[in-house]
Amino acid sequence: MTAMVKAEGVHKSFGPVQVLKGIDLEVAPREVFCLIGPSGSGKSTFLRCINHLEKINSGRLYVDGELVGYRQKGDRLYELKDREVAEKRRDIGMVFQRFNLFPHMTALENVIEAPVQVKGETKAVARERALKLLDRVGLADKAGNYPSQLSGGQQQRVAIARALAMEPKLMLFDEPTSALDPELVGDV
């Protein structure tokens, strides 16, 4: 069985600061894998490398058996063009630490945007799925609210619904329960 995520000797530095120092791991399909460590230990950086929001300095990262951000010819790696990277990234959902919701869009519009713009779905199909996802995260009654009208935990749940709306094969969560009340942590 192909690993959903496979890291081989992944290194990442920011200038002289080495953040990732030879990460090796495999995550099986449908497996839940948690990275735990102190602030500044590279957890968010590693997640950002998995979907090529950060470029690794050396090593290899694979998602579902395919190199992330690169094509290999012989022994050499060639970085994919931005458009190719974006296309591959469609299959990887990510919920960011700070949610990154569009402030000028309602919760419903935030969830609909990517399926319509990236996948070419009709607004009607995307809206139907978005309403189900907002209900699933307990926010059906907040579909018309803007992020500024939502609590941090509510914004986080909108971000989760937004990521799920793309029907990704891999979900990455950067501190997925940081803004949630204790009773909602189990639901996530």
C-alpha cells in the first residue's frame, strides 16, 4: 500500500536556522498522525512543506506516491511550475493556524469559493455541499455571517468546512483545536 505521506530525509532552513533536520516518516491512508512539540520546533513548517507552501532544502516528500512540488528525471529534481503545484495542491486540504478566511465573504461564501473557482463546480452544487459541511461543524445558522461576526472557534470551524469542501485526499491541520472550546475538541 502506498503511503499517503512519505518524508525521506527532509531538511528545511531559514537562513542559518535549521528547522527540519532530516525528517523521515510514513503516514498510511486514513491514518491520523499528530505532530507534537514545543512552539518553534518546526511543526507548522513541516505541514507547509507537505503542500509545497514552503520549499524543502533537501530530501523528498511524497503525497499518495507522488513527489510534492518536483518532478524527478534520472537523479535530478526539477521544480514544478506554479500552475502544476497549484493543481496538485487541490488534493491537499489545509486548515491554517490563523484560519485565513476572506473577511469580505460570509461563512458560506468562504466555503463555496474554492470549489467554484478551482474545481469549476456550479455555485448550486458547491452551495449544497457547503451548507451540509457548515451543518456538520455546527454552524448552519451562521452561514450568512462574516468572519468578524464569528468567534475564533467558529472561524476555525468555517476553515475546516472550507478545506473539506474541496474533497481532498489528505487533510493537514495546524493546531486544529487551538481556538475551540473544550467540548468541541472531541467533535473535531
